[in-house]
Amino acid sequence: MYVILVYDVAQTRVARVLRIGRRYLSWVQNSVLEGELSEVQLRELLHALGKVIDETQDSVIIFKFRQEKWVDRVVIGREKGGTDFIL
């Protein structure tokens, strides 16, 4: 499935959430990642994020699509990030 992850977390947790997200997805821009995941990978990602975020203060939204071809992305201005993983 194709996933878009959007997060708004306390400044003290931003780096950890981004690091976890980049294990599974590609960084698109501030607080946004996207990519193709299996169900198992999605569960792993959710579990890892659940250990880091404070559910009373932070917000993580995941949009799921069957395939990337069902996502129509329009970018206005400079495109940040990219779809390549950097190791």
C-alpha cells in the first residue's frame, strides 16, 4: 500500500519521529513522509511511533492508498525531499 505520514509533535520528539519514519518512508518535506509499505511494515512503523509520541500532545496522521497510482500529487513551489532513500 502507498502511505503518506504527516506529523505534528513536540520539538523534543521531532528528530526521533523523523528518524523512525525515514526507516520506512521517504522524506517529502517538513513533517511529511511517503512511500510504499506492506501491512507488516505499517504495523512496525505504528508500534515504533507509539513508543515515542505523547498521545496527549502529539499528532500523527497516516493516509493509506491501495497503490501510488491512485495518488495525484500537485506541488506548487520548490519540491523538497525526494523519493530516494539515502543510506
